[in-house]
Amino acid sequence: MNRRRTPRSASAEDLLNTLQDLTARARREVELHQARVELAQALQREMLPAALPTLPGLQSAARYAPARHGLDIGGDWYDGFPLADGALGFAIGDVQGHDVEAAAFMGQVRIAMRAIAGTASDPGEILGRTNDLLVSVDSGLFATCTFLRLDPTTWELHSARAGHVASVWATTGGRSGVTEDPGGMPLGIEPGEGYPVTRRTLDCDGAIVLLTDGVVEGPSLLIEEGLERVRQLAAARAGAKAAQLADEVLGATEMTGHEDDAAVLVLRHAAARRGAR
């Protein structure tokens, strides 16, 4: 009568070899992931502007924070530059995804927007033309954005929004709020999208805070609650320097309870000069 042999149990050497193979594979995956994170971080650093424009009566400051553990980076950005008509343009945005591809797409958005702003000054037109260009690229990614145009003579602010989170404003006189400006779809989804422009005059000393959703939204915080916290902070610190307010707003990301990256752009402005033309 034939008896079936029982399988040979794995020896200690076999188990050790298997463990070494698994360890080496895990190390390679970690190194690959770390390389992608470092590349995204380098792209992010190089693509964000080293300085923002200022003028008498206007301070500007921005802050960016990567994900807390380096897992998500590359999606958020800010920018500021002169426009074709001599006004100043400021933008903040958030690209879908947080990896090397998102960082590269963020660079495309910034470059496209700057190029278009060389021949256009209306925020709605700049967003519309940027959107059409990104749709034609067909990258499969999209971006939200808020774009501001500040006239340095009249202190009039024109703003347009492409699916982006609302902004916060506060005056040194005690007024504050969250903007409810109309907007259009995120950039890069549908061609021919329109972006309405909201116009207001900065007739009081105060601050405008633009941000990405990583500052105000997460598992531990609803976006409405996060915006309210930033509004309260801006109201209490409306007279502070732009850099100080930007630091404090960025610190509010600790309340969100997640690991998303975050960007903040603060404009600390004086009141419009009477009689300006």
C-alpha cells in the first residue's frame, strides 16, 4: 500500500531567504516612492514664485505646506505678477491629485496663465482662455483656481473663480466675511466655460485671504467650519503684517485632521486713496 508523502516543511534557511526577498522588495518600493516624493517636492519648490509683487499700501505673502508625512504633494500653488495693463494679478489654485503628475500639471497651469495674462487683464478672460488651453492638452487632470486683478490706481479688485474654495476678507474696522462670488467649472474640463467677474473697491484697511481646501477641510473639519475659523482669525488679525497673517492661517491646517497639502495667499491692503483715478 502506497502512502502519500507529507510535504517537506520549510526549513529555517528557506524562511530566511523568503524574508530577505520580501524585505528587499519592500525596500525597493519605499525607495521608489521616496524618489517620487522628492521629485514632486523639487518640482513644487522650483515652480512656486520666489517673490510676490507689492506696492505702496499693499503687502503680499504666501505660504505652502506639503502633506504632513510627505505622501501628498504637488497639487496646490499660488502666484502673483504684473498684468498687461499695469495692474497686479494674484492667483491660487489646486490641481486634482497630489503626485509628480499633479506637480507637472500645476506648472503647465501657471505658465499658461502667465502667458495669457501678457495679453489680457480681465480675470474672467484669463481663466477662460487658460481653461480652453488646458482642455486642448487633454491631460486628464483639472484644477480649481481663484484669480484676482488689483488696479494700483483705483484700488479696485476684480476676481473670478474656477470651482475654487471661497476666500475670506476682513477690515481693521471690524467687518469680515466669506466671499460668495459666482464662479465657473474647474479648469481643464469643458471648453468654452465662462467665468463671471466680481468687482469691488478696497475702501477700508484690511486683508484678503485666499486659500486651498487643505487649509479648511478634512475628516475632522467641515469646510464651512474651517472657513469660519479662518474668518475669525482674519478678523482678529486684520491689522497684522501679511506674512504674520499667512503664518497663522497656515497653522489652522492642524484642525483639519488630514494630510492634504495646503496653500495660503494673503493681501494686506490700505484703503483706496480718495480722488484716485
